[in-house]
Amino acid sequence: MNVAIKDSVAAEFAKVDDVIVELLQSDVEMVENIGHYIIKAGGKRMRPLLVLLSAKALGGIEDAHIRFAAVVEFIHTATLLHDDVVDLSTLRRGMPTANAEFGNAPSVLVGDFIYTRAFQLMVGLANMPLLAHMAETTNTIAAGEVMQLVHAGDPDTQADQYQEIIRRKTAALFAAACHGAALLHDASADKANALHDFGMHLGIAFQLADDLLDYAGNPDETGKNIGDDLSEGKITLPLLHAMKVGAEKDRRFVADTLRNKEGGAFADIMAIVQRTGGIEATREAALHHQHIAIAALDVLESNEATAALGMMANRAVDRQG
């Protein structure tokens, strides 16, 4: 994430990292080892940044926002730990995944620890609407993970089912980060709803762009193995588009590859996706949601933080990692 976007909240952003390190402390050594391994792996910290920028756009950042930003990052980190085990992933952000480094069982259990630590922190914020909102959000994310698992390798998955998976699995936490900041500010309903819509559509655009990186990204920049999604049988929009508009032979090949989770067929699948315009169609869909996200910001006052949120949306689609 470009440094310029963080400039207006740089001091608060550093405090979020301090809270994260503080709350990863445990008398169980493995918890700290895996927790710090994940944190050191880096990442864009987009979700806590959304909390801080949303709060500042509404008037200012309070200590509760800093702690809530840490909550959001903890929830995201826990989902990554569990995802990598389910997907049998070995590489994330250019580093071995925690499950590859420490094993599956420790990764799952430390993921549970980080989830529960997040809710301990939320209880301390003493804001029941926020707690209810985040309980609903984490349940939505978990349901999205199950939906993705159910549809893995299923070429009969429909576009609306795919959209629902990414809405739940990815975009829900983006929306919760923005909306939660508004709840802590006790903002008006129209501003809170606008931030929720901004986060939701930004999250969808971000995930669509992420799906593209499996076909058009540079592994050195994305930090993931090309073809991973295909090997896991994940349904993504480039594949759905190829099966919708491709010739019968191409549709059949894509369907069989998904069913069998044949990552080795990636080169042939890539050719089909390019031939059928799957990359362009996915990018157009991402841009559509990007535009909706940016339009939602019109309800907010014009200030440095609102401008930074707009910059985040503008850069969500055409990125390399």
C-alpha cells in the first residue's frame, strides 16, 4: 500500500502495531512464535488502515479506534491461518506459510487463540452495537469459507454464488472495518451506511483483482504460486466467464480441470481464459465495484482522510500484489 495513503494516520498506524504486539503476548511459547511469524510476514494492513481512515474522515481517531483496528487485523490473521491449512498452501507474501513452517495443528490452534483474543479486546471496548456487528461479521466470514469449500471443484457454480462467496469471505471484513469505525464515532446512519457500502464494494473489487493475479500476476510481486487457485479447485470469475462464453471444447476442459483440481493444466487454462476475454471481463467487474465504492464517499465530508479512502479504492484494481 502506497505510503502516501498512510501519511495522515501514520502515528496511529504505528500504535496499532504496538497493540498487536502487546496482545500477542502469551505464556504459551508457540502462540507467540506463530503470532509473531505471521505479523513479521508483513501484508498491507489494509483493514486496520480502513478503520483509521474511516474514523478520521468522520472527525478523528480515538484510542478505541486504534484498538478496534487491531481487532480487525487479528480476525483477518486468524482467517489466513485457517485458510492456509484448508487450502494446503505453502507460500504467502513470498514466505512459507505458518502451516508449512510449524505444522497444520499449531496453525489452527493459534488461529483460534487470535480469534478469541480479538473478542477479548472487543469486550474491553464496551460497545455492544460494535460487538454484535463483529460477531455477525465473523459468522458471515466463516459461512463464506464453508461455501467456498462446498463449491471447490464444482464447475456448475453460478456467478451469483461466486459473488456471495467473495462478499462473505473477503468483503464483509472490509465493510465491518469501515462501519465499525462509524459505530465507535456514533455517526449518523447515512454516513455509517455509506462507509459500510464503501468497504463492501472495495472488498469485492479487491478480491476480483486478486483473482486476476492468479492469471496475470508476477509471482515475485504477488508472493503466491501461480496456479494455486486452480490447484485448489477455486471458482473465480475468469473461469466462470470462460465457461460461459467459450466453445464447447474449452468449457468441457475448464470443467474437467476444476473437478480434478489439475494445477498442471494451468498453461492451457490460461490460454482459454485469455482467448475468451476472461481477464478483461473480470477487470471490468472489479472496476464496476470500484466506482460504486468511490461514489459512496460522496456522503462524507471532503478531507484528507476521505481523499485517502478514495485513493485506496482507485489503486485496488490495477495492482501487482
